[in-house]
Amino acid sequence: MARTPIFSPTQLAARAAYLLRGNDLGEMTTAAPQLYPHMWSWDAAFVAVGLAPLSVERAVVELDTLFSAQWGNGMVPHIVFASGVDGYFPGPARWACGQLAADAPIGRQTSGITQPPVHAIAVQRILEHARSRGRSTRAVADAFLDRRWNDLIRWHRWLAEARDPDGVGLITMYHGWESGMDNSPRWDGAYANVIPGRLPAYQRADSQIITDPSQRPSDGEYDRYLWLLEEMKSVGYDDLRLPSAMSFAVRDVFVSAIFALACAVLAEIGEDHNRPHADIRDLNGWAERFRAGVARTADERTGMARDFDLRAQQWVDTETIASFAPLLCGGLRHDQERALLRRLEGPRFAGHPDLRYQLIPSTSPVSRDFRPREYWRGPIWPVMNWLFSWAFARRGWADRANALRQEGLRQVCDGSFAEYYEPFTGEPLGSMQQSWTAAAVLDWLG
């Protein structure tokens, strides 16, 4: 049964633009007005992608705000807190970065962890849109690149060095939140080995807004999330001390694939804009190292990529959207890649016969870990399908990219711009009026 109302592409674009304007705080866009009232790192990158066709100048402001909160070591934090805005937990007082972390920025309140490095994609989209505008707009984009190039390089260098000190081509995450896929089945084993000690009292804010517990992580999961914060705080968020302090440490194949892709994109930007040869050489080297690292995780038969749990010293075999990480960055043998594409498009994922829309669910509907309403354990996320669609187009797979685009637009045509959707019914779930969902729609319609 079709959901109503169904908006035309023109109406949908207008509503998406209106949503981003409504979520605009001036120098940052809230990820969602109620549930996520601050700036999230990878949300901000996707928001900039959506803002670019509306206003290159405003898209630049979004990324400028994010990079103004970059840490001294090069890390881009996963949250930049909006001044005077409450209603989210854990807030800046719980993170206490300004008091504990030597590298925390001055004048900005942030979290102490990071998120996937999709920002080079946003920079590329901004530059592409600027090329079709007037001279003044092109000047704004060029000035942004001049201003932030070194910051982008520091960000990539920190990921390559601080989070892959052994040079294996896989980025280590010390918290599931750093992956962006907070409660994915990918982390079940690693979280099972996190034993919370005595935690300072807390009250969740998310469960007050999303009152259906089937859509959110459990209280037990939150205890583990917050215990990892306490472990980080105990060593002042120090990169060199985290490996020995943290009870959660996983080499994340999906973030690593995004990083390989982002390095390649940023290298192309550098070549087009006459950036230093040493920077381009480093970017291309990191792209190759992490592309190879991702490929080495792949199952020989299916091509499905796997995370590696450093504490348990074992591969993590789950059927989630992260299993398709090599399709973002390349690197597989041809036969492995074809097998992986068949898996993606087959009945275990986007080709499952009961799906309302032929899109990639966050967890396979045939997996024992699948929960159709719960966050990263089953629902379909528009922004993730946008990412795969964009990457497929980049790799020359136009038909696959367009199929995801068409189905993605059909899914969001009710105009709710939900955080995620129930895969069988198409019901919008999680936070409504989600900025990055609107941004994905605007880019698709552009």
C-alpha cells in the first residue's frame, strides 16, 4: 500500500531545501532538530553535498565550521556542539575534552572520538558546483580549498598514522560510534568484552524523543558506550595511550574503504588545483595501502569484507552493509568483485523479495542478527544508499548507480526525510527531518 502524500521531484526538492534551511543554525546545520541538535562530522559532509547545489557559499561555511573544531593532532571530532543548545546526551560536560585532552581545540566544544572521513567527497561536490557558477562563487570555493587544504591533509595523515600505526591498511576504531554504525551486529562480539565499571549517573535523551525502544540501542548497550568514554578520559584521549587503555579495538573495514576512496578523491583535487606534489604522493600512497588492506579482508569465495577484532584476535563475520566495503574503493580481483555484486543484488540483500524498495539494508534480512526496526540492525538508510550510488557512478557502473537513485527517491517520496526506513513496509523510523537524508535527496535530484 502506497504511503501518502507522494511528492513530485520538484516538490520533494523544495521540501528538502526548506528542511536544510530550517535546520540551519547559521554556521552549522543540526543533524536533526530534536534528536541530534548539534553538528556531526560525517553528517556535516553529506549536508555540504546537499547544500552545494543550493549555495556553494553556505556549503563552504558548513565545512569551515567543522574544520574550525579540528584537534591539534589532526583528528576531526565526531560532534561539534552548538553553543547554548541542550537536549543531547552525552554532552560536552560528559566528554570533558577541553579539560582532559591536550589536543582539543580552543573555543569549540567537541566530542573526543572521530567519524568516517567522507569529507573529500563533499569538497569535490562543492568544487564541481562552483565550476558552473559565476566568478565570485568559484573564488569562494578556491579560497576554501586554499584555506583548508592543509587541514584536510592533517586529517588524512592522522587517520593513516594514528589509527593504522602498523601500516596494515585498516583503520582502528576504539568505539562503535566512530564507525557511524553505532549498534551494528558488527560490534556485538567486541562490545560483549566491554565490562562496564562504576559509571557516573546519566539519563539518556534519545529515548525521550524516540519512545519506541525497538528503534534504539538498549540501556545495556549505552552502559558499554559510556564506559568506553570513561576509558578514553582516563588517558586524556591520548593517541599513544588509547591502544592499551581501551577494551574495544576493531579494525573497521568500512571506514577503511571510505578512507581509501577519500584519499583518491583528494589526490585528484590536489592534482587539478596544483597542490604540493608531496601531499598528492602521500594521498595516493594511502589510497593504495588502504585499498589493498580492505581487499585482504575479503572472503575468498564471496568477496565479502570483514572487520578484525584486535582484542579477540579474530575476524568478524557478519552480513551487514559493511560487507560491501570493497565496492566503494575497489581492489578486489574481478571474480571476487562479480561475486560480491551478485551478493549485493541477490536475495540476501537488495534483491530480497520482501523488500519494499530494492535498496541495501543495513543488515541482511536473512541474518539471525536482523531486526527490521532497530537502527543499524536492519533498516534502510537513505544516506548509505546515496554513498553507494555515488561510488558506483564514479566506478562507471551507471545502471547500478541509477537504480539505487530511483529506488532511493521512491522510498523518501513521502517527504518525511527519516533517518532510516523499515525495509519491508517502508515506514519512516528514527528521527524525522534528518538533514543528511534531505541532502541525499537534493543531490539525487540535482
